[in-house]
Amino acid sequence: MTEELRYDGRVVIVTGAGGGLGRQHALMFGARGARVVVNDLGGGQTGGGGSSAAADKVVEEIRAAGGEAVANHDSVTDGARVVATALDAFGTVDVVVNNAGILRDVSFHKMTDQDWELLQDIHLNGTCAVTRAAWPVLREKGYGRIVMTTSAAGIYGNFGQANYAAAKLGIVGLANALAEEGRAKNIHVNTIAPIAASRMTETVFPKELLDRLRPEAISPLVGWLAHEACAETKGLFEVGAGYIAKLRWERSHGHRFGGTTDFTPDDVARHWAGITDFTDAEHPTTMNESLTAVQRTA
């Protein structure tokens, strides 16, 4: 039997930790020795309002179980204030779990500027703000673990969620770039696409499915990705209901007309079957591999 993974001495920030997934993440870290910053604005699922009660309650739960925790009630768009809470209370930060989010589902043709901008602010800009505030600390100490939260809606697209999907796939791009920038400083950045019962999914999924999608089935992956023993970085994972899988890009072998050959839309149409054929598919992971494919002549 392996030893229990612990976070003794580590300082962990979990955003949106007043309920749902974030709460479960925070409780897990607190139970395993981490000092936890429980961030939650306490607003509604569409982004309105605010209350200190949600974060404070989770802090009380962690302390009652013998752990260390403090609350932060700022919006994730004020990332510097979130990270300052960790620095003021515990002197450093080691792990950032970007979990906070809201929903404003509406079909694209009915979407207002506010519907769009608020989703980008909380999901993409908020994730960036918290991570950017922690980044200098992680670089200086030569250690960090960052877990981003995306969604199947961002990866695959979903009707009525153009604002949410755009922000969530933007987070994957941010994570991939930061994973490359963080490699030399032992900062690992990974992304999860969780499917779990929460106030954000209770109106989307039927009850029989929600009963299986427990938040407790997401946190173990977050815990592993956030641990010092985990070497994974730049990964994207689907997780839910006891299932975990890694995703990757797939590229067809394609068709090469040649860099100096003139070709027309008609030529593209004629070769379309080959262009879209995934037989002998490739799985690029870097910008270099993208350029290599373009430069190949056969």
C-alpha cells in the first residue's frame, strides 16, 4: 500500500471554493495537511450579488477537522487580492486551483454584451488574474502546481453556451502556454474538464445522472495534479463519475500540394477525402510539430 499523498507545508489557493467542486477540493487539501485559502465571492451562479458566508463556512469545516484555512471574499478578477490573502496569512503560495465560474446560458443571437463580457471576465480573465498574481512567487521559489478548469462545452461546443465555451477553451490555451513557460521553473500547469453535480449543472442534467456525478469524484485528480510527486504538465483531462481520461490533439495526415504549386478551391474539393482522412493520424504536441508538418514535402 502506498503512502497517503500529503501537502504538509504547502499553501493552496482554491477559487470558487464556497460550494460544489471548489469546496470539495478545499476540504481535501485541508484534510491532507495543506494551508488553504478558500476564495469565494458568494455571488449567484449568473454572477450577481456577494456574501462572505459561503467561504467562511468552508473555512470553519476545514478548521473543525483540524486543518488550517483562511477565507477570501474577493472576485477572481481581483487576483492580486486573492493571492495577497495567501501571502499575508501563510507567507507564500504553492498551488493554485482555478475553479471559480458562473453561467449565463443563452443562444448566440440573443446574447447581450454583458452576457459575453461577464463570462470572459470571471472565467478567462479571472483565471488569468489569480494565476498572474501567483506566478512571480512560484517562479522565485522554483516550484508550483496550477490546475485550470475548462469544460466539455469549450472542448466540443454546446448550444446556448458560446460565451462560456469561448472562455473555457481560452483557459486551455492559457494553460498550454503557461506550461511551456513554467517548465524550467518546475511549475506544472494542467487542465481538467470536470462533469459533476453543482449549482451550475443542476439545471442541465437529469437527477438520476446528477446523483452519479459527485464532486468527490473530481477532487482526487486535482489532488494528484497538484502534488509535488506528479510530473504531468500541459495535460488536459476529462473527469467525472469515477472516470478519468487524458485528451490530445489529433491531426489527419493531410494532403500536400507543395509550397510552390498553384492550386485552386477545385483542387481542395477534389482532395477533400484525403485531407479529412484520419487513417495514420498524428498527435502533435508542440508548435514545432505544427511547422514540421507544413514543411514536409511528402
